[in-house]
Amino acid sequence: MLFTARVIDLTWVPRASRVGHDSLLTYTKHDLTVRINYEKCKVALRNQHLVSLARGDIGETTSQVYAVLLNLLEGRIPRCQLDPTIDDLSDIDEGPSVSTMELARAMDKSINPSFGIGKVDSHSIKTAALEKPQRKRKREIEDSEATVEGDASSDEDEDDQDALDDVDEHGNIPQVDQDSDGDGEDPFAEPLTKAPAVKPPRATKVTFDEKLPKPASREDRMNRTTNIKNHLLLLADYSPHFVRKCGSRGLGEWTVDFDELVNYMQETELDDILFEAFGQLGCRIARILRQKGKLEEKQIQKFGLLKLKDVRTKLVEMQMSGIVDIQEVPKDSTRAAGRTIFLWYFDPDRVKMIVLEHIYKTMSRCLQVLKAEKYDRREVLSQAERTDVRGQESEMLPSIQLERLNEIRDTEKKIFTQIGRLDDLVAILKDF
């Protein structure tokens, strides 16, 4: 995986020399020490997982907007799990934020935010539940923004007078139109022998793709900003809440509650693992216990609409694996079984540790399998590692040895792919 320069930490000890009264700092290649900032790597990997989650749940364009927002927040986040002895936790309640205007300026022009948003009447959109009560001026600004929202092709139906007004506001485009050497009209040119009978429309004659691009109008910029804000509202409304509105600066400030999103990703991965191990019934019981807390067997059977016999069998199976456990609450000091309440509970932290232990064992076994496969084909590998054969295996090795070499390389590729997937699970359950 490739990382940008933001995950590289540059430290050096400069060498100073005095010339007169000035101190000049000279740096050579021997003075520069480069190291990888692993904490920033974790932040970048967490952002990639969140973008992938938004892409799968919402859509491609919304995930691109979300990726730009996370990229802006990444520079202000030193590590995934903040350390009170190192980091400043004074603003931990709100966290770093980005305004809608900052996001619109940072977004690449190749991203079209008008995609992925449905066209509905502005009066049908209710954002009161997503936004905190703000001042009256902010509400007036949002109402004025809502009037801009509409059909994206409305600018094409403007009359000539509106087009001239736009040109006068944004520069001397009429002069460029008259002096253009392209397909535009030249008043001093000689008449053509085969002139068209009907004058073509002005919109199809003049283009500025190669000479002078037309600057974006104010309405286009407002429409783009409004579409970006709609994507952010969609991210805030979707469960889990990918973003949260925390202010009114720059058409709204947005922040990300990473702890809640990481908990959601962990719960999703645990549910998938439990579904594969214990089936739909086991996953359902685990989710009920996680949401409701400690329950009796009859309560689990009532909430899940299940048979009591199936619930008991599955609970015992899950208890033997350490997924669920039981707590005895005696009604009196005799501690008789008939006078005792048995409560079943699900501990997410304990289950994560059990799953991580199994993942580490699986990764170790994968490496052992790879080592055994290489040992069985050590003769072919030793010949392929020779300096005169390396890079020319298809020409230097016989067909049988070449086939065995391809088999061990395919096996190695599959094993490392599996280890990479397991490592992603470790990152979600432990590092993020």
C-alpha cells in the first residue's frame, strides 16, 4: 500500500556555519534522517476504511466528498487513540472541524457533487433534526441557499440579456469572442461562397476550451456548494452518522465522531464472524444481549421470538466458546438452584480479545503452511534464485520445474492475501 508524504516524519540536526554576522544552515544528504510515522499510517488506514464503508452504504460521489473531508481532518489528528500524557485533550468533546466552504475550496474540480443526490422539492427537505438550533441570521442564509437548489440545466434556458449580464460581471469575454480565430464570426472577413442559410445559435459557435476557459459563475459555485452540503447532510443522517454538524461557520462546520464509527465497524465485523461460526441464531442472540444487557433465557426467547429449546442449545454452545457467559444472582443465602436467577450477558471487549487471539493463531498457521510448501519445493526455489536464472525462469527452467515454481508462487500469493485480510481485521479491532 502506498502512502503520501504526510505519513513521513522528517527530522535532522542542522550544521551551522557563521559568515560575518549571519548564521547559515546547510543541509546535506547525511544530515537528513527519515522515519515512518506509524501513528499517521493508522490514521490514513482508518480514513480509507471509513471511505470504503461510506462507498458501500451510500454511494461513490458521497464517499469522494467524505474522503476530502477526512483528508482535511487528517492533518489535525496526531493518532487514532489519543494519549492524555502527550496530546492536548482540551477540545476532545468537539474535535477538529471543517466548514462547508473550506471543503468546497479543497475539493477537486473533477468531482461532480451533483451526482448521487436525488432531486426533490426544497420544502420536502427537513434538516431540523440534523442541525443544532442556530441564530436567526443563519436560518435566513440557509433559506436563501435552498432557493438556489433546483434543476441543474436551468442556466441553459436564460435569455440573451441574462447572458450579457453574466459576461459583464465576470470579465471581458465579449472581446475574446469577437477577436477569436476559431469558429466565431469575424465582421471584417470576406463572405463565404457557401454560407449557411440560417445563422447557427451563439452557444454552438463559440467555445473557450482551448483558449480561455469561462470562469464559473456565482450561481454555479453556489450550486456546487449546496450539493456538497447535501452530501454532508446525507452522511450526517445515515446511520451510522459519518459526520456531525457542530457549528455555523462557513455554511456549517462538520466533525467526525471516530469512536462511534470505529465501534460500528467493530460490531459489524464481530457480527460477521459470529454469523459464520454460530449461524443466524447465534448472531441474533449476541445482538440481543449486546443491546439489552443481561437477560434470562425466557427474556431472550421473548425478544428474539425464538423457541426456548433452540435458545438454550445455542447459549450453551456459545458459552463453551467464550462468546457469552452466565451470572448467578441468588435470591437468598441458601443459593439453591431453584432460588437463583441465571442471567446471560455478552461482553464485547472479551469477545474482541478472543477473536484477536484466533486471528493471530490463523496468521501464524498461514506462515507455517507457507514455510512447509517452500520446504517441499526447495530444489525448484534454489534454482530459481540463482543469479543466472532469476528473471529468465521461463527460458532457463524445464517445463516441470517451471510449473512447480508457478504453483508455489500462486500459493504464496494466496497466503499473503489471506494474511492481509486478517491484518485488516486486527487494525479494526485493535489499532483504530
